Amino acid sequence: MDSPESEVERKLTPVADEARAGSSIYSIHKLMDMATRRRWFLLSTIGGLLLLCGLYCIVAPNQYEASSTVALRIQPVSALSIDGAETVAPASILSTPMQLETLVNVLRSEQLEWRVITELKLYEKPAFSRNFGQRFSGFRAAAASPEAQEYLLSTFGKRLHVRTLPRTLLVEISYRSKDPAMSAAVVNTLVRSYMELESKAHVDATDKASGWLEGQLTILTAQVKRNETHLAEFERQHEFMSAEQAVPGGASVESLHESATLQVDEVGRLLATASGDRILREALYREAQLGNPEQVLAANPEVQAEMGASGATMAQQLRMRASELDVELAQLRVEHGPKFPRVVELERAMQDIDGQLKEQDANLLEAFRRTWKTAQNREQLLQGQLDARTADGIRQNSAMIEYAALHEQVVAGRELCSRLQRRIDEAGLSAGVRASSIVVVDYARQPFKSVAPNAALYLAITFVTGLWLAMGGALLLDGLDALRQTRVRRLAALLVALAMSGLSGYGQAPTPNTSGLPSGVVRLPKDEPLSRAPDPKQAPAVWNAVAPSGTALETDTVPRPGGVAMVLPIGAGDFLDVSEFHTPEFHTSVRVAADGTVLLPLVGAVKVLGLGERQASAVIEKAFVDEGMLLHPQVSVMVTSAVGQDVSVLGEVARPGVYAYTVHHRLLDLISAASGLSTNAGRLVSVYHRDDPHTAHAIVLDPSGVDSKMEHNPELAPGDTLQVSRAGLAYVIGDVVRPGGFAVDPVQGLTIVQALSLAWGATPNAAATKAILIRDQAGGRTLTTLNLRRMIRGQDPDQAVRDRDILFVPDSVAKNLMNKSLESAIQSAIGVSIYAGLVYSQRF
């Protein structure tokens, strides 16, 4: 008899032969055979297109293009220029592009175009318009009809191109024509016409403005002379004295000297300062009478400097000492009686300090009164001086106001006349010498080589385009022939795939959708409901756990409510943290001795064995009162470490270790304390109790993760040990979007379609009908061929995946070649079309 291994090999041999045969259906050799069979079609298509392109290049007339470059001027062309104040292009980075666009539009204006047409008489030249004389017979440029003018401007504008050069202040002007000499003449005439029109407009505007300004200057000069005569008569009448006074900048102005007014202003400023000082001194004195003189002095450092800092410093030191004694006395009175020696000593010291403070306050109050009286006397003296100076200054106040108005009027008239005269002189000089707003960088020269048609370029583009069109037509003809030889269903699917690849980029990897699955992977109905929890007795051997012989689930014999802190009595060896609210120096950490006592400072040994934290606090408080150390103690006791009250969490968790058994004493609580399950964790948990450490009690976690009842989340006891099992691992490799290993839960299981979904599905170039499942068994490795396409659609039953299984999805050579060829053809055709369009637009 044949062995099982030989029988499996015989079954897999046809499948392997078919896979090798399918991979060699499409190859480079086949494409070369196709090109040989369709050579006449290829040659006729390419040759016909090249012939049409050659005829066009022969028939089309030559076009010549001349160009000139001008620059936008931002600085004077010479150091002797006098128009620097009227810079054509401002230095602003934001306004310069606007100036360039304006210059381009002006150069393309109809006024300049019509001037060039009439000056060069382009309407008489056949290179400009062949049939213009026939359409508009008897044309005269001085009396042109609107139709003829529109025709000439339209024809001229189509051939004229004006553009700015990027990141520069240069403008390029080009004109295309059949006559090379006419192309250069049009460009140079256009630039020269712009400069002449700009210069003429500037001269006309300057002459008009200068005539108006000269008339205004004559009127203003006569008015200024009348005002100067009136001002001189006023000075002699009131006996004013004026003098020339220099000002910053080198100029000089006429100023009026009047001593009485200056004296009144000076005394007024002194009186205002003295009044403010007197009000401040009086306010400080009143405030010192009503309040604390020391605080008033401390708030005014300038007054403290005048009165001397010795008294204030002494008072501040006394009050600081009294505050310190008062705080110490208040602290002692909380726990000690009034006869305590330290308390009596502090009360006497407080009485002495109060007496010294009263004496210092009286001295400070008298000092405040003296400074107030001094400021009051100074204010009265300055008030008398101000009254005497004011009587003299009032008499000349009206005359000074009138003089100031007359003087200001004369000065303004002189300055206005001077400015007008300067503007008239500058305008007369700059009218004829002002440079143009543009500088010609390169004049247009007569071209000797035509720019269109370009036979070499047109033929190259036509050859590449014809080659791809011919190859595409040949492939289409082969497809039509194959349609008659193969089944209609398979060829129709191939044509749909080709159309989708050309329109939507079928050769790219699929994009994951919002549901978390790759495109093309559907959600299949689950084979079995997951609401029923698996039986731990049916757990496979990979879990390495022994199920109990009795019940499936086993819990504590003493039920406890979940989420409630366990109140554990204090035992020997536990560590306690003891503190007292009023006396931080009593805080200590002690360990409970074997006899159940703790040794505390000042009170000695206190027995706390078997007590809770609150009971132990009450016992220690009673010990403080009995020993006479504190009157109202507030003791806090906290168990920081309880011996033998821990649970061990091992296995596939994030942080294995030993955790305290306090508030969290359920299965899920302890797993959460260990930072949850690891990526390789299974659903089975083995629990070993302290009293029976060799028996494993199997517990299955809820597969859905929402059920936390007793059967999936039992109570644990101190000293228990948890062992979380490890899940299996299956591998998905080959032509998938995301190959890798994925966890296989023995309780919940994993199918082939689910594993393929975790790998984001197969790529469009994968051979989904020839997938292979590789499985290691006791008798050796087995290979199973799978049709993933039928399995995803539900036509074939889904199969389970086990631990260490390998799902291999091969790629299809035919799909790779076809997709890459079609993608390259489409990209090349699009690129050639775009380039041909650009060349055609430059041509016309």
C-alpha cells in the first residue's frame, strides 16, 4: 500500500503543473510573436501618421519670431538726474509686480498697436495680411473704418506676445511673422513708440502745471509784502524786541523776548509744586493721627529720608519682634496652660514692647506736624510773589497774542512762496531731461532661422504616438480573436479588468475602507454564534493546563461583593505608617513585632495585633492622652505592607508580577493591574489556590469582552496564582497587502477568510484561485490548494486555521505584465498628448 505522504503528493502534482503552465501563458516571446503576425498593421499605422505629419511640415509656411527685452527702471540712469523724487517703480516688493503687469498691458494697448501699424504701413505688406487690400479697397489710415481698424488690430494682437520674466523686472516683447525683417521692425518700433508717448505726456503735463503755479506765486508774493509791513509797524508801536534764533537743522527763526511772561510762568510752576507738597504733608499728618504713624512713614520713602530712618527702623524691629512672640505664645496656648513658665515670660516681653511702640509713635507724629507747617509757610511766600508778577504780565498779554498771529502769517507766506518757486524751477529743468520708465536691454534683431514648423520634433512625437496606438490596436485585435476561441465569460472579465485599470489605477494597492477591511474583502456570516462560552474541558493541549475533574468553574467559598475594599486585620510582620496631625516630628514607620506591639516615640509599646486601621488609631490616641503628651491628639494609621496578602499574575500579560490583594480582588481586576493581556495571550486562565497549589482551575475569558459575570470573572483569594495561556500564531505571506503573523485563539478560532482580512486582503495582481495552505502535522507537512475567490464569495466553505499554519497567496505573471504594460502605455500616451498640445499652442 502507498503511504499517506505519497497519496498527498499525487494529489498536489496536477495542481503544481497547472500553476506552472498558467504562469507562462503571457511572456515577452508571445508579444514578439504577436508583433510579427500584425507587422503590416503596425507598419501601416505608423507610416500613415508619419506621412501625414511630413506633408504638413512641407505645406505649412515658415514663421520667424523676433524679440526684445526691456527692464523696468527703479533708479535714475545717471547721477546728475534731477527726477529722483519721482521714481517710476517704487521699491516695495508688493507693488513691483503690479507695475510690471501695468507695463505689459500698456505695451499691448490698441493705441501703441495702431501707431506701429500706421507707421510701418503693415496693411500694405502681404506678410502681414494677404487679402487685406481685397477686403478693404481704398483704405486710408487717417480715415479708417471701424471694421478695417478692428481687423488690423486683431491680426496684430494675435502675433504679438508680451510677458514678464519670472523673478526679474524684465519684460520680453516678441512678434511672429512670415517676413523676418518685418518681425524685428515691429518690435523695435513698438518700444520706441512707447518711450516717445511717455516723454510727450510728461512734457505736456509739466508745462500746464508750471503756468498755473506761476500765477499763484505772483498773488502770494504781493500778499506777503503787505503782511511784513504791518508786522514791522506793530513792533515799533508796542516796543517789542525780536531776535534771530537757530533751530536744529541749520535754519533760524525770529523769536520775541518778553521777560514778564517768563517770570510769571516760573513762579507759577514753583507755587504749584509748593501747593502739592503742602497738601501731601497735611494728608500724611492727618493719616498719622488717625492710624499708625509707622505704616504712613513706611509707605512714603521720600518723607522717611527727610525725617530720618532711625525712628522708623526701631519701630519696625519692635513690631516684628512682637509678631514673633505673639505667634509663639499662640502655639503654646493650644496645648499648654497659662502658668507655663515660657508663657509667662512671653507675656511680660509683649508688655515691654507695647510701651516702646507708643513712645515711638508719639515722636513720629510730631515729626509729621513739623514738615506740614514748613510746607505751608513756603506756599504762602510763593503766592505773594505770583500776585506781583501777574499784574505786570497781564498788560502785555493781548499785544503778544496779536503779534504771534501776525508773525505766523508772515512766516507761512514766505515758506509757501519759496516752495512754489522751487517746484517751478525743478519742473522746468526735469521736463526735458526726465528718463523713460523703461530701459532697453536688447533690441530686436532680424531672425535667420524659422521657429515653425519643426519637422524633427513633429515627426518624433508622431512616431511615439503612432507606436503606442499601433500596439494598442494590435492587442485589441488579438483580444477579439481570443474572444472567438475561449469562453465568453472569462474574456469579458478580462476586458472589464483592463478598463478599470486604465480609468482608476487598478495596479495600485487597495485603500482600507472605514470598516477596517481592505477593498474587495466582504464580511461573511459567522459559522457559529459566539454568545455561548466554550467549554474548558474541550480546550486543546496547546494551553498546557489541566482542567479540574469537578465543576467547569470554581470560585471562592466565601463570596465578597465586587469593588469593595477588603478590611484585613493587622498581623505580625505588617508595616504601619503612624502620624499625628499637630506634631509632624511624631511621624514614623514601624513594623508589628511578633507579640503584636509597635514601639512609638514618647508613648512606648502599644499593642495593635488583630485591630483595624481605625481601631489602632484610637488605641494610640488614648496612649498619648494617658502619657500626658498631648491634650487632643489626631493619629492616623495606614498599613503600607501586609505580609501574605498578595496575588501572583503570570503568563501572557504585559507586566507579570505580585500584586496586593486590597480593592482589586477579581480575575479581571488583577489582569488589569498587570497592564492587560499581551498580543499572544489566549482566552484560558489557570488559577492555583494557596491551599491546593498543584491543581489548576480553568477559567475561560468572555470572547466578546463585555460579559463580566462570575463564570468569566470569579473572586480570588489571597495567595492565589494566575497563569494566562498563550494563543497560537498563523502566517499569511505572498501577494497580500500586509503579510505577517496573526494570533489564533484556540477558544474563539480563526478561519482562512478572517486571516486574509487581517492581512488586508490579496492585491489585484494575486492569483487568488491558486492559494496554498501549508500545515505541519505529526505525519509531516501537508499542502492544500484553495480557491480564495470562491471562498470569499461564499461558494466554497470556509476552513479553520490552526497554530503555525502558513497561507501562501502567489502572484500572477500575466496580470503583472498586462497591468504594467497598460499603465505604461496610458502614461506615455497622456504625456505625448500634453507635449503635442503645448507645441501646437506655441505654433498657433
